[in-house]
Amino acid sequence: MLNIAVLVSGGGTNLQALLDAQARGEIRGGRISLVVSSKPNAYALTRAESTKVKAITVERRAYDTKEAYSDALIETLQAHDIGLVVLAGFMIVLSERFCSAFSHRIINVHPALIPSFCGDGFYGLHVHEAALKYGVKVTGATVHFVNSVTDGGEIILQKAVEIRPDDTPETLQRRVMEQAEWVILPQAVSLFCEGRLRINGRTVQIVDRKE
């Protein structure tokens, strides 16, 4: 059984989707054993504690540099024997050393269809504002591996969501979460824990069973 850590910074809606999926038995081969917040007052900590998952804070402002903070996270995760790191609304840019320490063991969900509306500066409502401003007809969410390039890792799963004529950034954000993020993030976590993901160049292949 693989130990999963979920890194958070805010309300934890994606964390809740993972916890709910776990309660339904939809995450196979792994379990969420740790939630780590970059902020001590994040509501995500309350969500974790309500389901008896260990929740701790490693506060970003307690460290002078990104590297020092990333090193503290590495030490914390290794101490808990973490096999998969899930970024769920984690608003901190991690160091190359962190990405190397957990190479192809970190996944993130992004609220757009990468490579559209991604990279530095594209987070939260900014992503949906950009999609509406550009006039695209379809958006969605992407779960991808994390490397040192923002939103640059290999794509695991994507799910499309149609844009409505009356959408605002807020309504679009909610629908992308409900119809895409909360669906494909637990799926990707389970596929990883089951050993069903194979990386071939930039392509992530999903195999029927662990080889």
C-alpha cells in the first residue's frame, strides 16, 4: 500500500475530492496518509483532520529561500515514507531538488487543457479569465507529472468542459472543478498507485494491469 501525501495551501476542495474517493474505495493500491499545508490556517487541514488523516503545517514564511523550504518538505515526506506527492491547490513553486527527489512521483491538477492557459501566472481564476477572454469553446482540466518547468510535466489525464455563453470566471471555475478536476485527479492517483502508468517520451500510457 503506497503512502500518499497531499500538499495544500487553501480550502482543499481537491483534497476533499480525494478523501471522498478514498472513502468510496476508488483509490486502489494507496492511501492518503499525510496532508501538508504551507499555511497554518488553511481549511484543508480541517478537512484532513475530520477524516483522521494526519495533517501538519510546514510554513513557507518560516524559511528564507525556496530551496530551504523544499528541503524541509523533502525531509518531512521521506520521514513519512511517502511514495506519491499530490499537489492540490499548493501555491508554492518547488525547487529542482524537490522535483528530483520525487521524480515522476509528484502529480498536479491544472484547471485547463495543457498546453493552453498554463505556465507561470496561470493559477486560480486567472486561468478561467484567460480562457473566456480568448474565446475558446472548450476548456477543462489536466492531471500531469510535475517537473521543474511550471505545468511542464507529462500529461496523465485530461477531461474537457464546454464553455457556456453566460459563463463568468467564477461559474466556469466551479464547473471545471466539479466536472473535470474532481473526476480525473482521483483516477490518476489510483492509476499511479496501481502501477498502471508507463512513460514513453512525453506520452503517459495506461496499462491494463501492473507488469
